[in-house]
Amino acid sequence: MDSILRFFRKFGFFLRREKFDSELEEEMAYHREQQEKEMQFDGMTPDAAQHAARRQFGNETRLREQSREVVSFSAEGVVQDSRFALRQLRKNPGFAVTAVLMLTLGIAACLALFAFIDAALIKPLPYKDPTRLVGVYESVKAFPRFSNLSYQDYLDWKKQQKVYSSLDVWTGGSFLLSTSSGIQATLGARVSAGFFSTLGVTPILGRDFRPGEDSPSAPRSTLITYATWQNRYGGRRDIVGQVATLDGAPITIVGVLPREFQFAPRGRADFWLPIQELNGCEKRRGCHNLYGVARLKDGISVASALADMKSIAGQLEKQYPDTNRGQSASVISLSEAIIGDVRPIFLVLFCGAALLLLIACVNVSNLLLVRAENRRREMAVRGALGASRGRLVLQFVTESLMLVLTGSVLGLAAAYGTMHLLLRLIPSDILDYVPYLQGIGFNSRVLGFTGLVALIAVAIFSLAPSLRLSASNLRGDLAEGGRGAAGTVWRRFGSNLVVLELALAVVLLAGAGLITRSFYHLLHVPLGFVPDHLATVEAAAPDKAYAKPEQQIQLVRQVIASLEALPGVESAATTSVLPVSGNGNTTWIRILGHPYNGEHNEVNERDVSSTYFSTIKARLVSGRFFTDAEDSTKPKVVVINQALARKYFLGENPIGKKIGGTDLAPDSMREVIGVVDDIRESSLDEEIWPAVYHPYNQDSDTYICVVVRTSQAEQSILPAIVAALHKIDPGIGTRNEFTMEQRINSTPTAYIHRSAAWLVGGFAVLALLLSVVGLYGVVAYSVSQRTREIGVRMALGAQRSSVYQLILKEAGLLTVLGVAAGLTCAVGAAAFMGKLLFGVRSWDIPTLVSVAMLLGFSALVASVIPARRAASVNPVEALRAE
């Protein structure tokens, strides 16, 4: 026999099936004849020698099967196994549909989240050699990683650095665009001339900014985005050289950026202008409003660049101790700067989807294991007829492959719909800051991941029945058939799989509970004002028309009077920055009479009208608010929040104290006239910073945020607010017309927590359903296998209550083990979700107890039905059953 196997290892796969079978028969016949001749030579009769040779040669059918398996992967065998697998699935439609549905759910969730991860974390940035690009920032105590650069520091860094082939800066901006239909507010950005060259982005029409085009003497020019070219200018090929009017000044369009261009840190920007005329902030070294981007020289690492920048920052700190005290540098890869905040969130959601897929796979494995138990007689008969264990295992692999292929195809279709549904649910203003998600879809990486998931699933599904087959006695199975209690092998694997499934469900349920509680806490943090019935609009007046502070103050007074005259409006006000926008727009303060060592006491600065606090219903703690009469002709005053009073006036009454700039210049000094409750200027999950509120009449600007309190539905009054502003001056640009509650609910922090709660919660509900179904299946199958045992017990006098107890005890033990293991894992998993937790600890007792009770109750419900069936067994029928 060994010679036959060696022969066909060497030559069989070159032959056709017919020739293979013919030569196999010839080879087998030759060896039988040789064996007969040897036995006849030893004195046996021809008939006796023939029978003895056949007995010694072995089972011819099994030998043929083994020879074919050893030679090659038989296409005919695959077709036969596939047909048989299809017949088996058609015979068990309930099993097939259940298994495919579970796989579809798990694969769809996992692939959809992987597509997001691929777009955000794996796909390279759309720039030339993106691994060499870094974000360059200053570093201060308040902003250790992403502090803005000052323009003067940037010039020194660019001059002294030795690690970059180019270093450029950018900052956001908004402009008033003159159109045929009137003035429109539009978003843009201001950049140094080499910005796009550093990124490696080339315009598809026209040219990039030339060196020196960011100098004040250079002609005004702009690059526009592809979307702006299409939407505003109809995709005209002659757009290069055309003139647009921004902020009342003509500006020449010199190029159109590529369609795929994106720069996530800025978000949406229609016009990109070179930094030419410096604003008031950029003329001061102590004012920071820029971000840096640089391309590393070959052979230079991020660490080396950081060391070089820190060295320069240290020199500038010594050279300019007043403005640069405590300032260092921060350098990180540009990809980390863009996706650093969303990385842990995507990973948490993907882990949730992966756990759901794993639960689905465990459930299907359990179903396959039960089928393997029910097919013991079938496998035994096939083995007795000559099928090898390898051929039987191949049958299980084929059936698993059929299930996985069907689930994968349906899962791909469901994932495609899911990912685009999730994409449409992202608000447009948030999507502007994650533009890399807009190209989400199937690509080689996503399809490769699908193939990997399918291979792993096939391996898992084939493993359980294959182990059952390897551990079984085919001859004993043939004799026993389906009689008796559930096999030891099934008890070991099936029960362990259910425990694993329950533990994974607990992890998902606990994660969903913690994220939901976090979201609840987030939406109920103290705001320091009353957000309902507040409507907000951002507005900008033309700088040339309102160049003087007196003109700006008169405009705001007119705006407030016009808005308060609208029907349903109770009061109106303005502020430079709306609440819940995030910490920023800061200033440095120094308190007269307090010790000072040159430190930078950084606080939020807001310029508000005299009606602001009453309009948003902020609580006055002490002192008074501004009056409209307090303008530049009156002594300068300021209102502070409680956070500032606690930090800088501990044990003192701040009313009447003087606050100024770091140099205590006379024109910076202001008297504290009031303390207001802490208004949440920061994002919902950030700490409240000290804040100073200047009266708008003493610190005016052309950019304002209008806040209106109304007695009617605030959404309905937004169009009237915009119309009133345009009636005052058609040159006023408006944008972002939202209610305050809309702003709060659509902030990135709230959106991320809400989306995570919904997604993980959905995964958890599906996991609970799958785990309960899995537990029910295990208990029900155990009851069906123990019918004879239960009949014997009842025939011997066992009461129905004892049968209930027997079944529920088995289910209860599995549930307790699964819940205990799951709770332990859940506490560890919660630490991984740190970015998504707010006001909740990873071992939040109420959440963990609630999860345990929910899963325990669900398991009890799932166990009662088979327990009731077991208690209803007729002893006589049970004993006759087999």
C-alpha cells in the first residue's frame, strides 16, 4: 500500500480522473496478484491465497479514497461535497437561515466599522510622501500639544530651524463674498506662500502661490477649492484670472485645487489666501493664531525635529521673557494631528463590532456542534463504507464554507448600506472636519479584511464538528445512533461556548451602559445659563464700512433694538464667542497688588453686550453687570466668572479689584464690577476655565454672535433674525443659524458620545439576543438528549419541580459563569474606553449590577421554556422513545 501512495503522490495529479482511476485499479490488481503468488508459493491453494491477499490488502474503497485525497485536491470531490452540503442546508432551512442571518449581522457590523477605520487610520493622507509631514505647534501649560503659533515666533523658527525642507503656517478665516444676490459669508483660510508646496498639492487649473506672494506688497490672490469652482463658478475653464470680491476688496483667482484635496484640521474652506496684511494679533509676539505644518528632511525623525524646535523655543524664551515665558514646542506627525482624537473612538466601536461578530460565530459554532451530534450515525455509516476522517472533515469544511460565503455576500451588501447610512447621519459641519470619511467604500483593504474574516470563520466553524469527529468512536456511534444522554464531548464544547458567548455579551452590555450613562451626564452638566428658547446667528459686518469702534458700537445697538422689536422676542444680545464652543480666544491677565513672577495667567476672553447675561439668564453671584453707557469714555470694567475668582481671588472679594495685562499698562487696566456664575464656554466634557467678560462698548469688533431669547419656538424665528440683520445693512454676512440646543446637541463631543451610545447599544442588544438564543439552544438540546434520563427519573418518582430545578440549575450555572467572567472583562474593557467615558468610572456599580440582572433575567426566560418541556415529559413515552 505504501508503494501505491508513493506512486500517486508523484504522478497522480498530472492525470485525468479516468486515467487516474484506471491506473489505480491496475496498480492495486498488480499488488494483489503479487501477494497471491507469494502465498501460493508458500503452499496455499489459489482460492485460499486470493481470499488471504484481499484480507491483507485491506478495504479497497477506503484505499481508493485515501489515494485520491493524498494525490490532489479533487475538483469532482469538491463539487460532490458542495452539492451534498446544499442538500443538507435545504433539508434544515431553519438552521441555515438562522446561521446565515447571524453571520450577516456580525459581518456587516464589523465590515462597516472597519471601512471607517480604513478611511481614518489606515489610508494614507492624500499628500505627497505623507509620512514626512508633521504638525508644528507651540506648547504651553494650558495647551501642551496643540497651542497656536505666534506669527513672530514662526518667522524665528523658520529662520533658525535645521530639520525641515519647508515650514509653513495656516489659520482659519471667514470672508464676506460679494455675489449677484448680495453679500454672503464664506469660510476660508490664510496660509503662507509655501503651504501647498509643503503638502505636495498641485492645482488642477492655474498655479500655486509663488514665493513672496504672502508679502504685503504682493498683488492679492487666492486659490479656490474644486467644490467652490463647481458650485459658485459653474466649473468655468476661464476661471483663472477672474476677480472675486472678498471683504469689499478685489482678489484674483490664480488656481483651482484638486477635487480630492482636503485639509481636515481646517474643515471646510472655499477660498485659500496668502497671509499678506497682518492683523493686530499677528503683529504681536504674544498673540497666537497660527498652526504650523512642515516637511521633514530626509533622515530626520520626529524626535529630532522636536528637539530642534524645543532648542529654538528655549532661546526665544530667554530673548523674549515677557511674551515667551513657559513656551516650548510640540511636533507630531500630521496624520496623528488629524486623526489622533478619533483613533480611540473608532477602535472602541470596532472592538464592539468585532465582539458582536465573535458572538455570532460562537452561536453558529454551537449550532454546528449540535448538528454534528445529530449526524453521528450518518458519519459512522460513511466511515464504515470507506470514507476517511479527512474526507469527513472536508465535508464539514465545505458546509462551513457555504454558510460563510452566503453570510459574507449578504454581509457585504448590508455593510455597504450601513456605512453610507452612518455617513449620512454625520452632520455636515462635523463632516467638514473629517473629510477623509467622504470617500468611504470598498477597496482592496476592506475586501482583504472580508476574506480574512471569512477564512477565520470557516476555520472556527469547521473546528467544533471536526474535534467532535476526532474524539468520537465511529463504530460506537453506529451502534448507539442518537440514543442516550448528550455526549461528553458536546457537553464540554457546547457549554463552554455558551459561557464564552454570555461573557462577551456582558462586556458589550456593560460598555453600552457606561457610554449611555456618560452621554446622560454629558447632557446634564451645569451650563451656567438657560439654553432653551435661545436662537443664535453668527454675523460679520464689512470692515471698511465699520472701521471705527463708534460705528461698530452703533451697529450693535441698532441690531439689538431691531431684534427686540420682532414679535415673540424677549431680549437680544451679542457676544464674540458663543457658549459651549470650546476653550480658546484667551488673554493673559495680571492682578494689581498680587505677587507676580512673569507667569502667563491664561483665561478665556469674551466681549459681550450689556444685555448678554440677562438674555442667556446667567446668574449674578456678586456685584453688577454692565450698562450700555459704559463705553470708551468711561473707566474700563470687567465681569469675571467664579472659576477666576476661586483661582486668583481665593479668600478675597474680587469686586473693585483691578485686572490688567502682564505689563499692567494703563490702557489695559480694568476694574472688576461683577462675578457671574460659571458659564460653560468650553466643550461639554472639558473643565471650565477662568474667564473675563469685557463690555462690547469698550472692546468692539465687526464680527458678532447674535443671541435672541424668544417666547415662541426658537427655530421659527431664525429666518426673521437673518432678515432683520440684512435689513439693517445688506452688506452684513450671516451663517450658522441654529438654536442653542441644536448647537449643544451637535457639538463634536455630544455627537461622538451619542453615536457611540447608539452603536454600542445596538451591538449590545444584538449580543443579548444572540446569547439568549444560544443559551436556549443549548438547554433545549440538552433536554432533548436527556429525555430518556428524565423519563427514568419521573418513573422513579421525581416531581416536576425537581425536573425544573435540574434544568434551571444547569442553565443557571452557565449564566453565572458567563456573567462572572464577563463582568471581570468588562471592567478591563471600560479602561480602554476612557475617551468615551464622562463622569462614570469603569467599575460603575449600578451599571454592572443592572447588566448582570438583565442578562440573568433574560437567561431565566430562555431556560424556562425547555425546562417546562422537560417537566411535561410523559415517562412511558420517554422510555419508549428509543
